[in-house]
Amino acid sequence: MSETSINEIIIVAIDFGTTFSGYAYSYREEYLRDPLQIYSNRWDGQILPQAPTVLLFNSEKTESYFGFEAEEKYDGLIKRKEHKDWRYFRRFKMDLNREKKLTRKMTIKDAQGRKMPALEVFAAAIKHLKNHFMEQAKLRVKLQEHEVRWVITVPAIWSDDAKEFMVEAAKMAEIKEDKLSLAYEPEAAAIYCKHIRLAKLREPGKDATIQPFPPGLKFLVLDLGGGTVDISAHEVQEDGTLKALTEPSGGKWGGTLVDDGFLEIFEGLFGADIMTGLKRDIEQAESKRELDAEIEMKKRTIVGKSNAKANNVISIKLPFALREGTKSAQFESALESGTYELIQGKLLIDNSILLSAFENSVSKIVEHFNILLGKTELERLDAVVMAGGFSDSKVVQEAIKDVLKNYPKVDLIIPENSASAIVHGAVLYGFNPSVISTRKSKYSYGISTSAPFVEELHPLSHGVQRDGSNKCEDIFKVFVKKGEEVIPGQTTATHTFNPSPLTRENQTIEVYKSEEDVPPMLVTECQKVGLVCFTVPNGDFDATTVKVEMKFGGTQMTVSAVVNGPNGSKSVKAFFDWL
């Protein structure tokens, strides 16, 4: 991937979400006049700028449909009982959050449990978004693909293999790698909020004023999405750039955890058999989608305990499959308890009961939020910004406000259209990636090497004799430490070595990482995460050394290699392979 070129007249940012996806864009000429002149996409016949992250393929995979069109098409196929050979995927982004290492050949399951290469699914989604923009843009301007820079948002907590997976999917979607950037979601929200008039400045004897974030302001971003909660913290520098205060953090605590909580409540009402059928029976897909949409809406209207009024009742419209379930003995028993009411196909349920659906997600968010606020780096925090679709939840907002009662000098900022803050910020990042002046490494990275054996220091099990001396193998040579400040494009580490004659031209170096605050001594206590790959020209390997330089601080690490041989020095192609 490369930096933005002046020949790229338009930046298009793709927000690839767990539940919804969309894009936003801006023209360079307009950006120079007004950076916030950013446009969101619109889908035919829809009000919202985002579409469900849903894909549908025919049996031969020669046709595919995305978003609202995919949902409507699949519903029609089910009603006509023609759906069995079709492949329907939803919420598949969470498959990149798995603990297991990702590969290019990994598969994911469709709604009927059949496997399909994950790269094909992700690439199809990106291509639909790409083609939708190009088709709409060409109705207004004469535009060539080389004039477009694409930015794809990813969680800052994602692993290196997940980020490379998205790059590979984008390339399969016919986006050239030199026209592609990745933007971290909480950083994008931070960039957007830095531009808009949000920061409250207090002066003695004067009212609070509203203006863009000033130099010196420290703020934390809570990016609350459907799948993940992604957190970063920044300080505005004198030149307007953003310096990282902590490494990115978060977890799988997003809105889909609340969805699971709702389904548990419904299981208690209707029984496990009915809810299992709703989730797994393809012919009930329309009912399941209607229930998901109802839950999505209610997540925004349900209030926390301190804001709840007496007898605060939430009305949930039941889909057909659950209306049939109201005839069950289990549901009738629940009605007799007086806790629930059923009126004309709508379930009336007390707000306090539905709050239990939020407990798993909110408790994890609050616990981690408290830990972050206790960090020395965030002692003089000025503001907390909530962004992402899940930040619209009043329950989550109230939980964050409750924590901040202990920090009266910290302002809570929830921008209008907080869900679009990320994709709009990604557009701004596309024009000016250098707005992020520093980051902090989430892990320690390094390679395996050997060192002279020290009996008091090294374990005997790793000792070997080599070239007449005792060595300790598997030493973790650290290039960058967890929490270390890294400057995009400037923080580097070099390693010079003799290439192996066994692999001849195709050379690799194993890369390891550690999550420990203090890096371990040995790579056996680390995780092998990837390879540095490069080619050594066929020649005299005994007289050849290779100098590898790794650059840290970008949304993806980069590497270069120089071969020094009998015929002089030569730069060779080098790259990281995380998959």
C-alpha cells in the first residue's frame, strides 16, 4: 500500500461493519476548501446510508447480491422454496475475530451450514460497495479508477493476519494495493471529532465555548460497533496531528452481545425449541430478520436504571414465527405471571427486564473503561468521545456517564450521527494519513536468534554447541516493545544475517509477537504470527549478507531488504506474510 497521491482526486472510505456497511467520499478540490464536505452513499429506495452486511450467491457463484437486495431476494426464494442451492451469509465479519490464526484458504459457513472460501465472501462484499460507488459517481463526473483512493476501516485491535486478510479481499475485489489504505476505526472517529466543533473550552468567568479540539487536549475514543468495542486515546499536537497516549484496546463486546441477551430472554418466554427453530430454520429467515431489526431499534430506546420511569414498558412487535409461539404453554405461563402482556401481536415487556440483555456487554465495557481511566497516561484526560452505531444506546451512554461522575473535569461527547463519524473520519485520513503522528504498539514484535550461553540466565534445554562455542537458541530479539511509541514511516528496526543456502533464492524469517508488558526471553513463550519473505539472487551465498529493515507505526508494518554480495548491493522485493 502507498501514500495518497495528488492524482487521486477522490477518496472513498468503506465502513465494513458486522451488522451494517456503507461508504462515504469526498473530492480533493472540495476537501481543500472544506474538509467536512463529505458525502454518504444512498441505496435505492432506502433512507439509511448503510445496508445490512448480507451476501447472497447462486449455486454456481456466478451471481451475488448485497444488502437490502440480498435480503429481499432470499425471502422470495424461501417463499417459492427455491433457496436450497443458494448461499446466504450475514454477520460474517466476526469470523475475522476468531482466536485461531487466519489463512487464505479458511472457510465460513452460510445460513445452511455449507462452507465457502471466506476470501470470496469478503471480496464480493467489498466489490459490491466499490461498484455501487463507481456506478453512482460516473452519473455525475467522468472518473477513472486510478483517480480513486480506497480506504477500508478496520478495528485497531485486529491482528495482523486479519488486516492482511482484508487487503487480500480488496485485491480480489479488483482494488489495486497501491490504491488502498487501511484506517483504524477509533482513530478515524478521533480525526473526525478533531475537525468538528465539539471541544468545550472553559475560561474563568466566561461561558463554555465550542470550537475544534485545541492543541494539548487529551481525549479517549470509544468506538462501539456491532461486533467489537475499539478504544484509542490521543493528544492534539501543536501542528494539529494526533499523538497516541495508549496502545489500542478493546474486545468483542459490541451490540451483537446485546442481541444474544435479547434472544436469551425470548428463549425464557417461548422455549428453546421455538428459538432454535427461529435461528436455524431457513424458512423462518424472514421472521428472524424482522426480530433482529426490532431488537436493533429497541437497543436505542431502552434506558438505563437511573433514567427509567415507573412502569416503563417497551413494545416489541413479534414476527410471525413468534406470534405462533405465543400459543405455547411456556408463554402462557409467562403471561400469567403478570410481567408481560400481549396486545395485537406486540409483546409489552418492562424496561427493567430487557436491561438484563445489556449486562454482558456493558459490564465488560465499564470494567475495561475503568482500567483505562486509572492509567497514568490518562490522568489529565479532557474528554471521552463515543462513536459507532452501538454508541446510540441510551443504556451504554448512561453506563459511561456513571463512570465519569468520578471524573467531573472529563466531558462526554457524542457527536450527531455518531455512526457515520468513523467512515467520515476515514475519508479525512485518506487525504492526510500524517494526521496520526504517533501510535503505540499493541504488541512486542521480534524474531528468533541465538546468543552466547550464560548459565545463570539461559535454560539448559535451549543450549547448543555451535562453531566451538555454547549458544542459547530461540532468543526473542525484540524490535519494538508493547506500549512503545512508534512514528509511522520513521520507527524502524534492522537485522543483518547470512541467508540460508538450504532455501536458496526464497528466504524467510519467522516473526513473533508477545502480549506481555515485559517481553519474554524466548520465542517459545511468544506467538509465531508471520514471515518476512524476500528473494536473494542466485549467487555466492557464503559471501552474501542481507540487511532487512522493518518499519513500524503504520496500520500495516512494511519491510525492505538489501542484499550485499560479491557484485555489490541490491535492493530486493520483501514483504510480510501474515497469512
